[in-house]
Amino acid sequence: MILVTGATGQLGRLVIQQLLMNVPATQIVAAVRSPEKASDLAALGVVVRKADYSDPATLASALEGVDKVLLISSNELGQRFTQHSAVIDAAKAAGVKLLAYTSVLHADTSLLALAEEHRQTEDYLRKSGVPFALLRNGWYHENYAASVPSALAHGAHFGSAGTGRISSAARADYAGAAAAVLTSSDSQAGKVYELAGDDAYTLSDFAALIAKQSGQPVVYTDLPEAEFKGALLGAGLPEEFAELLANSDAAAAKGALFDDSRQLSTLIGRGTAPLSASVAAALPK
């Protein structure tokens, strides 16, 4: 049995889609806070179980009979480590054979502010005694593609990444890597994967790509981190999210989102999807 946490999230659903290609639905457990939101997965034969990070009893019951767990990192900043450790404790009690955790690229040395809770989780995993694999995911293409409509509206993409190179990949590629690790016949215990796209780009390249595909002028405007955060706040983003985006861009300027090891494409057995595909999908129809 393979259990996926956050199974109704964007990454979780893609992982389950990938697993269904090689694993019987009855051997896949979708762990979710709201089972009613997973009715489509249940209709496919996937086992749906309630799992609430704040309710250890639900974690224990969700993990019954489970051999492998994919712990998809929580999106609740500031609460992630507590939530993750609860799942790890439950996995240990259930005697799972492998827990794969979606961390962040180069978590041990990353300048990203969001890396701290990932470092805490990785350290907790190491001390837990649970066999584990670390899937250190880089940035998603979709993180930047979401800004395509705004860039077209303003004729510019704003950021603080300078000339830092970014090795992002499509969310589906990261899902494929997770599925590959979970279904591998080779032992994955102790493996650490630095996962990133095959091709790196700067935000100037990103703006040029939007311009090329849309036929409209778009340029990259680099701002100091504080000024970029202010612009995001002015656009209506919540303080915490604006801080996260600005910090991430500033860290990218120093190489935090770059990796050229191609471990992701090796895991999925093909080249990673190009950024151009995500930009094309984000263009207004």
C-alpha cells in the first residue's frame, strides 16, 4: 500500500495519476482532510482515508497497513514542521518501510527562508529511525507562469532575481519523480534527490519568452527585494505571501533555484517539460 498525503492538492493528484499507471488503485491510499473532496479518486478505486495533521488519531488510522508514504510538504507556513513531525511519528508507529518527503532544492544550504522548516523536517526524519528518501524539489514552472497575465497587462514582469538562473520544472515532472521513487524495486532508503529542470533561465529570459509567445512587448524589471515586496502588497497579496515571493526571488539571484545535475530527468526517464509549454498554457485564451 502506498499512501499520499495532501492527495487532493495540485501535486498530490498528479502523483496519484502517475501511480495509477503502474499500481492497482486498491493499493493507493489518498490521505486527505476532507474525504468528500476526493470523490473522484474514490470513483477510480483509490482508497480514501481522512488524515488531519492536527488530529494524530486520524493519522494512525490512515496509515494502517501502509508500506510506503509520500509526505507532501504542507503549505501552512510556520506550522509545517509540527504537521510534518506528526505524520513522521505516525509512520514510525505504523512501521512503514519508506517515507518519501518533498523538501526543497539544496535544503541543507538553501538561502530560501522557506527552507528552514524543510531543514527541521529532514533533521527530524533522520533522527526518527523511519527509512526515508528526500525529494528536494526545485521551483515549479507554474510558480512563474501564474504571473503571465499580469506581465501582459503591465508589459513587464517584476522581480528581484537579477541575473540568477532558475532551473524550474513542471509540477507533473516532480509528480513523476515521486511516483518513480515510490514504485522503484531498488531500495530508496537514505537517497537524497536534488530535483530541478534540465534547462535554466533568467527572469529576463522568462519575460522574453512571454513576449515571443504572445506577440506583445514584455520586459523584465528588476527591483530591490523590499521594493518588490511592496509592489506585491500593492497588488493585494497577503503580507506573508508577498514576503515569501520577494525572499525567494532575492535568493534566486544568489543561485538558490539553480541546479544542473539533471537528477529529475534521470528519475522520470525523459527530459523535463520546457518552460515554454507552461507559458503557452498560461496565455489568455
